[in-house]
Amino acid sequence: MLITKAHHDIPSKLQGGGTMRVFVISPVVQGYPQAKCCCISEIYQVTGPVERFAGQIASQGFFEGPEPIPYDVEGTDRGNQYKIDKSIEAYDEDATHSIDLLVSLPNCNGRIAATGMCLGGHLAAFDHRVLSTVCFFATDVHSATLGKGKADDSLIRVRNGDLKGRGELVMIFGKQDTHVPRQGRDLIRSTLEDAGIPTSFLEVQAQHAFIRDESSKGRWDAALTRSLFTFMMEVFERTVGRDLGPKSSDIKEPEHVC
């Protein structure tokens, strides 16, 4: 499908006011509203790799709500500083405003998915309107070090039941990811499973940022990225692309058969 690109500036009440710019990448399908995907970027914001990633999703018939920071040392230091200067409440506000914008657009059918890489992705999963979320190497979750004061409460919220009744969740990590070591991945997995969250937890032979097709610092794996993109689209097509009506609470345990 062909795609179009636009942006919207949304006033922010937190972080001293100002505006948040949301980029919208839409498939060109006249006369038919589509399901939408909220794509939250990494610390470098909407760079070329993030925009291409969002564009690929949009060209599948969904559409995206994803100014870039350089991938050099200075840009990395600046992005890492921004992520701990920004309050947790401001992160939540960003996700809420992005989804508010998507559902307000005339070519949105109200069905929302979310994805993101590094610090992005999981931030939108707590919104009740999100039907499924696919997170690529979600960072600072296990250490609770995201946001001002390094006091991220994502796992606390999971334990408190804030993800109960929300959408399906997919967590994807590289087993050689030095940002999220094995102990961190185990903590995330066990917390989600103990809370009864419908989660697919994938650990692959990759490093951090393996889906970044530019300035990945030797970590980009194109074949693995393509495979996992297909996995993500299956989740989105099943949970968001099709409207199967209200979900029934009568879900039976699988029968034990050979």
C-alpha cells in the first residue's frame, strides 16, 4: 500500500508545558477506516530507522503515530539524559495523547495496537484502548530506572493488576543484550506470568538494537528483524485487524492430550 506522512503538535500540561509532536504515517485506502498502531520511538526519537519501521507497518494497512537525535556519542548522551529528566507522568501523558489523537482521526476505526523499541512500546500497554502491544528490547523496566529520579513503576503496576484485562503483550529480547541481562529478563517474565498477563516472551540470538538498520553499531540483524516483523503482524492482524466482537470471559483450560 501507498503511505502518506503528516504530523500533529499536541499541547502538553506536564514538563513545563510546550508541545509534543506526533508523526502520523497512514496507508492510502480511501473510504475505509483502519486499525491503528501507536509506535513509540527509542531515545533517539523519530530517526530514519524508526520512521522506516513505522512505514512498513503502515504499508500493511495500519497506521502509525511515531525530531531525530544523532546516533553519535553526543546524541546518545543527550537521549539518555532526556529519558531520566522526563517524569513518569509525562511519559504516560505522551502515550495517552498519542492514542487520543489516533482515535480522533476520521480514518481510524478505534482499534489500537502499540509497539516500540528500547524505552518505547511498553509505555502504551497500560492504556485500556490498546488491544495488543509488541515490545522490542524494552529497556529500564527490570531496573526501574526510567524517568525522573529513576523511579519507573512499570513492574509495580503489573503486580498491582494494572495490566489485568488489557490486551495481549509480546516481549522480544536478544539474549546477548547487555542492557537487559538474563536476570532482568527473568524478572520481567516472572512478574508478567505471576500477574496472569497473556504474554508471549521471545528471547532470540541477538544484541540490543538489532532491528535498527542504521548506526546500529554492528548489531543489526536484517533476517531476524524480518522474521519478527512477520510475527508482530500476525499478532496485530489477529487482535486488531479483525473485529471479532466482545471477548468472552468463558475461556476454558486446554485439554491435556498427546
